[in-house]
Amino acid sequence: MVRYRTSQADPVFSAPSEPEEPGFTLSSVIGTAAVDDDVTINGVVTALCSQGYILTDASGAIFVYCGSKFEENGFSGLAIGDQIVLNGTVAAYNTGLQIANGATFDKAGSQAVSYPAATTFDAASMADIIARTDNALAIYGTMTGTVSVTTDSKGRTNTNIIIDGSAKAQGSPYGMLSADKSKYADGAKVTVTGYLINVAGGRYCNMVATSVAESTASAAATVSSRAATETMPSQAEYAVYTFNGTRWNAATDVVMPSHADYQAMGQRYDNLSDEAPATLLPKFLRAKYPYASEGDVRYVAYFYYASSATTVRCDEYTFNGTDWTPAATVTTQTAQFVRTGGKWIYDPNVTINLPAGKGQEMSTLYYQTCVDWVKAQIDDKTGATYVTSYGNNEYYSGTSAYQGNVDLRAASARAQYAAGYADMTDEQIVATMKQRFESVVMPAALSILHPDAEPIAGVDVIYTINFSAYNGSATTPYVITYKVTGRGQFEFIECTWNSDK
């Protein structure tokens, strides 16, 4: 499966792409964020302004408010493309969702940033936006209009963008950067591309800009000549190839919906959910293959969203002369191979990603298994317990199915089960929980979740787990590895948190 992007102009693809830093996985938290949620987001910085920044993960984009001195303070050391793990609280301001001031973050790396196809903010679409009553996420788009610079009775300067044909809606550059101020001259025609984050005063659509350009014929030529350094609207396309032993060829019996196909099917994102595949994919195939013959078979590979995670599915359909009908039974099997010494050999090594944050399906599964094991095997039968009353986190090793991480706060562990940590310092408590997680609790959970894992002669079978731990002030990503020593038996090898010592 190949993913690529297309553009009507010569682009430099810079929405987040695959991370350059190993071990960093975008969360899918933003898309389901609600006011007052405490969230942990693995995301990428995709825009900056003088009062905060846009953070984007796999499910959407949100404005992170940092106060009026954000630019003066050097953007807290952030730059576009930075991968960060953010802990903060969701708030609402002027019908826009945002992360409230005071959020903390840790940098995990950096990557190239490319932007999704831009929504055109014209008079009609902006009227719809200012009429909304719900709190919405940031929307990436572009607006063209005439700059209006006015001064109120208190001497304050206001800069807005008058949109042709709009009797009410106006654009407004939010948190205008110092370097961009000269571009917003009164009367100038400009095109602003960026994120619409909220609506002030019932009419001013605030934009965090990613680019500002003059909207004149001469400026258009200038933009064209700078195409190699400008971000251009683009959209995702997908294709499937098969290897015939000599070369890769486009698969003739497998098709993947493109971004335009998902849009045509009425999907906001490039995926399907719930029962949509059963109702939409036959229609998609009818449009794709209008001249199909009875008995033709096609496989549709597509993205499916459920439980805050997106996976790839593949369904088989047969044309009966009138309709495309799904196969009665489809079994999907996946195996991993690696090329060694000129030969492809079976590679049983497994990598498990446990992203931090609430509602992460994989993290919840593994950590809840840890918590349940501690409750069944470790807790004092007299009633003292390492497991909290909610039953979704424990302080024997710190696993939290609620937060999707390993909680290494010594004070919280002592508060939960004081007798279990009597006469220990905070440092000793943390070291004890780490050792229990490494050598006791996670191996037990792996045995439960992977009972069929077994050694293979001549090959070390390694399970690698990417996870995060919280120490009370920061959430830090780590990597831990295990070797399969027997059927469903796992031996601890190493964990990167030990390099912190």
C-alpha cells in the first residue's frame, strides 16, 4: 500500500507525515476532545502565532493558548514540525475549542509538516461558521479579501479582512506575528492561509496564519516563482502494488478510495466507521467500475475508524451483474518477513505501540490487563490494595489504564498503599515500581495477551513496547524489550528509562 499526495501546483510537502524520530506515534485525542477534559496529546506543531500554536494529531487540530507574551518569550522554544507530548485541559473560547493556558509539554523530536487540502472561507462558508453554536476544532483553510485597519477610541489598532459578498463575516489575523505585520497594509488585497480557530464578536473569524500573500496579478507571479518554498494545498491518494518476483506492478484487482472518494461518500476524514463500509463500498465500486462484468472480483482496502484508532481493512466484493456483493467469509492473516543474506525469512519480532492518553484502545487493553493481574495476584487479601477504587490503575508497578501510561509518582503510590512503601524514600519507591513493571507485571500481561508466542530455533523473538511514563510534571516516551523464552513466557532485556540514571 502506497500513500502519496497530489497538488495542482508545484509543492514542497512539508499535515503531519511519518515521524522521523522512532518511537513517536501521533495520538487520536484531539478529534474527540471535549471541554474540561484533561488530555495527553502526541502531536506536531503546525502553526505559530504571537499567543500560542496549533497542535495537530491523527484526528484533528486544536489551538494551544499560551498568553500574550508567547512570541516575546521565543515561542517557548517551539518550531513548526516539533513533535511534542502535551498535557493540558480543554477549554472553549468564542465557539472554538482550545487548550487552556498552563499546558505543559515535552519535545520528542521533529518531522516534516504537510498541510491538508484547504477549505475556502468565502462569504457563504463564513456565514455558516459564525452561525454555529457548538465549540469546534481548528479548520485549515484559506480566505481572500481586502485589509481594513482601523483605530478605536482608545487608540487600539484593529486589523480585519473584508470578504467580497459578505455583509457580516470578516476575517481577522489572530496573534499576528511581527514578521507579518507589514503584509496587512490598509486596503491591500491578501490571501491568508491557516487555521480558523474561533469567531469573536459574532462576526470576526480569527485565523492563525501559515502564510500571507498579496492577492494581485503581480503577486501571483511572484508566488509562482517561489513555488519551491511555499506550502500548497494537496490531497492524499492511495495505491496498491504487488511484487511478481521481478518488479512491482499496480494491483489490478485491489482498489483504495482516495481523499476525493471519501469526500464523495460524505466522510469528513479519509476513513469509514460503524456500518458505512457495507452501505458505501458497493456504491463506490459501481462508480469506479461502471462496465464491470458478472463474476468480476475486486478487493477494497480502506481506512476504518473505531475506538479512537484507525486501522486498514480489506473487503472482497463480487459483481453479480447488477450489484457488488461482499464475500461470505474473509479471513485476514498477517505475517512479517525480513530479508537476510539475500533471502526472505519469517520475522516473528513484534512491536507494540501504547500511546499515552485517555481512550487509547491498545494502551487501555495492555494496562488494564496489568491492573487486573496485580489485583488478582499481588493485592493483600486482608483488604489492603495497590489498585485504586476505580479499578483502572495500580501502584504496585504504576500502570494506569485510565491515563494510558505508567504513573511513577511516589506520593500517589504512598497515598494508595502506605504499608507497601513503608520506610522508602521517593527515589526508592520509583525504582521499585520500575523494577516491578519491567520484570513482573508487564511480562505477566504479555503472557496473558500473547499466550501463543514461542521461541523459534536460530532466531531471537523480541517484543518491543513503545510506552510513556508520567512523573508528576512530564510524560516521557520510553522503549522496553522482552525476549520470548518459552511458550507465552517473556524475559526482560532492557528499558530506556534506565539510561536516565
